[in-house]
Amino acid sequence: MKEIIKKEVKKKILEKFNVNIEVNVDEPPKIEMGDFSVNVAFRLAKELKRNPKEIAEELVKDLKVEGVKEIKVVNGYINFYLDYEIYGKQVIGEILEKESDYGRGEKKEKVILEHTSANPNGPLHIGHLRNAIIGDCLKRILEFYGYEVETHYYVNDMGRQMALVVYGIEKFGLDKEKKKDHAIAEVYVKINKYLEEHKEEEEKISELMKLYEESLEKNEENEITKKFEFAVNYALEGIKETLKNLDIEHDKFVWESSYVRNGLVKEVIKRLIETGKVIKEDTYLLSLEDFGIEKKMVLARSNGTSLYSTRDIAYHLDKLRNADIVIDVLGADHKLTAEMVKAALKLLGCEKEPEIVFYEFISLPEGSMSTRKGRFISADELLEEALKRAKEECEKRNVSVERDIALGSVRFNIAKVSPEKPLIFRWEEALDFEKVGCPLIQYAHVRASSILREANDSESLNFSYNLEKEEKELIKMLDKFKEVIKESAEKRRVHILANYLIELAKKFNKFYEKCPILKSEYKRERLALVKATKIVIKNGLNLLGIKAPERM
């Protein structure tokens, strides 16, 4: 409707005043003031040097918009009142016809989306959880909108952290009783503490890193490569188990060492040296002053071994060759590195660049988390606690949907916050089943399911009666779903959909409270509204990786 109104008003302005101007369609604060409103007369007043009220009245004189029952001018604003007999039938009819495909977009380009990518030196903690949930929800939304999406987990198997784990396993062994990623974390904490007291052994870590990279460059399988592969895979098995419990899957686990093995890292260094922007000091430094970046990028150590940044450039080069769009979900502390990678890619002649979804970190009320010191809440602990609390709630209500509620609350608590905002993680907020959040939305779905179990009427619809304010607001909110999917996908922001679902659940609850359904003379239309709401809530929750229970 917004697009139709915009088009007709623009056409009328051109016809009446021969002016081509952008038209914004807004919603008045109260539905009694109209369904939509246009303030273009105020902008035209400056250009035409006329009174906005006169301009507005002239515009609406013979303005006709399909689906609009009445157009009024109020103090220069043009207010549109929809014809719900047409509009209601169109919106609800489309939802009931398309069901799970309502809001789905046309086929689009290929996207490679990298998310989670936590170092394999311990379990995922709640900080990683924000990355994983934003990434997984974004994948679902982008696919629904029409993109072909391939998800990557980029495995950092070559850094100092993995060398520490390998050395730590040799020194302390692994606790086979523990979940594998937790056993690796235990070793990682021990070896860090050990090296603080035995600084002379730091050389052994550097030597391990050097030997591993040399073996990879020669494409050799030897004792060193086997040790690294064992440690990484051991941690990844535990991490994959956690991701599975969160209903998150990756299409590919891409090891950074693969770009040393296949020679792409060497090629990147060679090509960047050829640009004349590389300075050799104690290390190989890439000057990025032409891109407004003062800090130089370290490409390689003096002994020739590569760094994470160089391997990251190779990885992005590979992704950009294999996709139309590349998206990375990264913590806000990666901003400078990301800008450096983008600049290096431009030097290599890349016309495209990766898009980055940055998110602020989750911290604990008592401070930041540290894997090195063993101070963090793991995602496993969080899920365990969520299940425990959800089970208590379910036992009160004599239902067994604790996993749906627990996982839904964890995922929604993270998805609903804009990634630019920092989060202080509090158990009582994440797992409070009474406040506005996921249980509110799930319960709206349950309520709709319950009504439809009592009576399901599928006769043709006729919204020719005087609709209540709550019915109109609900129809408009359901119509917004397509716009919300488009905005969430194009802006790469999952919180837009999450917050829409809260508002939809609230509108549905108001409709349920104010409008009789089963005993109403408008039972058929109101049941159709209930069914349409159920469909949209289920579609929206699915895109956030959350189940929509039938009973609760």
C-alpha cells in the first residue's frame, strides 16, 4: 500500500505542478488519524512558495488510489484511510494462500556468509554465541529472501593459540572424561599458567609454529601436522556438538592452513610486494596510507612465516572469486583488521569487497571474559541452565516443550538487540519467561493454535463490516512482514525481524482481548485473521531458528 500511495502521489505532483519529488509515506500515531500519511505538501511549499494546506487540497481534489476508501487533508498533511474490504481481503487472502512461502523473495545471487569462527582452543562461550546466532539467523533470512547462501566456519589452526594447545597436550595430556572442547580449554589454561612461570620455554612455541607452516608449504603429512590436526579436530568435535544443540549448521569448515598448502598465501605476499607498497624491516610491512590507514599491516615475519592477516587476505580472495556477495560476522575489535584486509584486496585488484556485520561484545556483570584465564560462561552451561529453568516453567503448566522455550529464549535474547549495542549478559534477563521476549511470541502462536483447534472456518472472506481498531492494526502489521524481511535481509540486521515479532504478538493479544472470535457474527473473518497471524509468527520464528509450539 505504501508503494501504491507513493506512486500515485508522485504522479499527481508531476501532473499538477510539473515537479519530480521524492514522496515519503508514514503512519500517523493513531489509526483514527488515518492508516498512512504524506507530508510532501510542506516540502513543495518551499519550492512553489505557496501555503502547504492549499497544495495538499489541490493534490487530493481528484486523487484516486486503489484500496483507499477516503483521503483527508489535515493542516497540510494528506491522510489516507484504507478500504479494509479490499485491503483486508488481499492481505489475509495472500497469507492463507502462500502460508510458509508468505514473504519469500525471488531468486538472487550467491552469498558466502562466514560466522562463529571461534578459535579451537576451548568451547564456545556466550561471546561467541552472539556471533553464531546473528550469523545463523542472517543465513535463514537471506535464504528466505532469495539468496543462495553458503555458510563458512573459518578454522584458525595456525595461530599461537593452537601451538600452545599442541604443546599443552604433550605436557599435560587430555582429560578424556570431559567434553572434548572443554578438555582442550583446560589444557589451554594450564599451558598459559605454566609459561608465565617458565618463560624460557616460549621458544618452543615459536618453533612449533614455524615447523607446522614449513610442513604445510611442502604439503607434507608428518608428526607435527598430525599433532595440530588432532588438537584442532578434537576441539571442533565439541564445538560442532554445541552448534548442533543450538540448531546451527555450517556448510563448510575452512582451515586457514589450506591457503598455505595450496600456495595462495605465497602468491598474495608476492603480488603485494610487486605493488611497491611493502617495506622490509624486522618484518614485511604493507603500507596502506593511500587508503587513509596510518598503521602498517604486518604480512610476514622476517623468517618468512605468514601471519593471520595474510592468510585472511588469501581466504577473502578465494571467497570473492566464488560468490557474488561475501559477508563476515565479526566482533567490533576486528574493525581495523577488516579495513586493512579490504585495502589489501583493492591493491590486489579486487573490484568487490566483503561486507562486515560488526557486533559489540557480551560481557558479564563482573567484567570481561577470558579463555586464557578460564573465566567465561560456556554456551553449554548457558543451554543447560536455560533448559533447567524452562523445565520448571513447563512442569507448572503440564507441558513438555522446554527445549523450544529454552533455545528460543537464548536465541531471541541475542537476536533482538541491534549488533551495534553492547550486551551485559544477565541470567535473570535471558531466562525470564514472564517478560516481553520469545515466550510472549511463542504463546501468541499457541493461543492462535488453540482457537483454530476449536473451530476452523475456511469459507471465502468478506471484510465489509466496520472493523475494530485492533483488527485494522493487526491486518496492517501482518502486511508489514514482507517489508520487514526485505529490510532485515538488505540491511543484514536480524533484530529488525525479532522486534517486529514482539510487536505482532502484542497486536494479536490486543485483538484477542477486544474482539470476540468464536461467538462473533464476524467469526469467519476473525478466524482467518487468527490463522494468518499463526502463519506469520511461525514463519518469523523459523527465520530466527526458533520453534513455534502448538501447546505451551
